[in-house]
Amino acid sequence: MREAAEEFEAVFIGQMTETMFSGLKAEEPFGGGHAEKMWRSQLSQEMGRSITKSGGIGIADSVYRSMIAQQEAALNPVPQPALTPAADPYSN
């Protein structure tokens, strides 16, 4: 599960950096064209992986804790009290 949480963070950071790069214009003589768009996309993905691998921004930890909590809740459901007609606020 930890790997899935880290992959989620890497994708998130990659999307964030790709959005940041979208506002940058390529300048001559090295920039522009279809190949640069592909390169920027790959660069953003790798930046996301690299940032996550070096500690990230904390999203993976939060996602991991949430996944563990959901798994524990599924394995140990809390019984809910049954509503009687008198206790049901939605009954007429």
C-alpha cells in the first residue's frame, strides 16, 4: 500500500509541474515543436518521481494513513444501532 500512496504522490507532483511548465514558452534555437511537448511531459513525470523518492511533500503519508484507516474500518466495522420508528427523525 505504501508504494501505491507514493505513486499517487508522484503522479500528483508530475501533474503539478506539468501545469507549471505549460506557461513557459520555448525560445529559439532549441525550443518548440511536438518533441518538446513530449519531453516536457516526461520531464514532469520524472520530476514527480524524483521529488517523491527524496521525501516528497507529504501527500503519500496522508494517503497511506487514509488507506490503512479504510482497511481497518472494513475489517472491523462498527455496529450501528438500529433505528426504531420512534427514534427515526425521518418517519412520519
